[in-house]
Amino acid sequence: MTVLSPPRPAAIDRALRDARTWCAGHTIDDRPALVHALRVAVTIGQHVPAPAQDVIVAALLHDAPEFAPTERDVYQTLAVGYGTEVAGIIAALQAEHRALDEPDPPIRVDDQPVLLASTADKIVALTSLLRRAQSTGNVPAFFDRRPVLCGLLPHFRGFQRAAHPRLPASMSAHLDAALTPLERATAYPQRVGAR
């Protein structure tokens, strides 16, 4: 049983419908974008007993700014449909995603709902990344073609360390378990090259 198992609150049902509509035809990590959204929501529920409904709704819709129709302001649509808390969580997650393109992205762990959604998003994305790398049969080559991503691993480790005291222990451990094999995999070519 997960946070998405029926019976569900009406807002989560609506968020699932909107996520299904907005994610249609889009992919994240070589899979349907809806799968990513569902996994983020479920990951929160695995670590947080009775998570706030707004956090689950925001997890389901966190990529809406990228996928929703652009005729209207997506944050206004989210605020009207789901409340300002959901819209705020999603706006913060989008700001965090955009900041990853900056040379030294900030690490923010002060807003608990955003922290939970952000951590779950990272767990899902990093776990998927490692799975994709392993499926190629040549993990070092997979990461050699992704130097920007490899350069972000220290940022993600810094996030995990900063977030650790504010997260459920199991969630922090899950993020650590997602990061550690990636750090090992990306360190491998450097060790070979140093010989």
C-alpha cells in the first residue's frame, strides 16, 4: 500500500489526473514522465508516515511548469486548483532545478515540505540514472559522456549532508544509498587514468 493507493483524497485524485494529462508524451530519465512523478510521491510516503497532502500533490505535479500548457500562468493554475502551498513547493523545486545550471548552486534545506519533495526527486532521479548506466554494460563510458552531471554529484552529496538532520533517517539513508554507487562509478575512470 502506498500514498497513492485508493481510497485517496480528492485533491490527490485530481493531481493524478492532471499529472497524467500534463506528462503525456514527455519523458524523464528515458521513461514516461508520469512514472517519475508517481515514484517521487511514493518515495515520500515510504519515508514519511502520513505525509501532508500538499506535499504529495506537489510531488505529483512538480514538473508541471515544464509540461503544462503555456496559455496560462501555471503557478496561478496550480494555486487556484491546489492552493498556494502546493504552488509554492513546485515553484521552489523549479528554482532548485534551474539553479543546477549555475556554477555553485545553493543548497536550501529550511522549508520542510520542499525538502521532502526535493529529496524524493533526487532519490528517484539518481536511482534511475544508475540503473540506466548499468543497463548499458559500460558504466564508465556512460558517465564519461555526462561530465556536467558528474560535476553535480558533490552538490548532491552536500545537499544530503545538509538535509540529514532535517529528514527522516530512512530518507537520508536512501539518498546516501543512491549517491554512493554513483560516486564510486564516476571515480573509477579517474583512478584508472591516474595509474
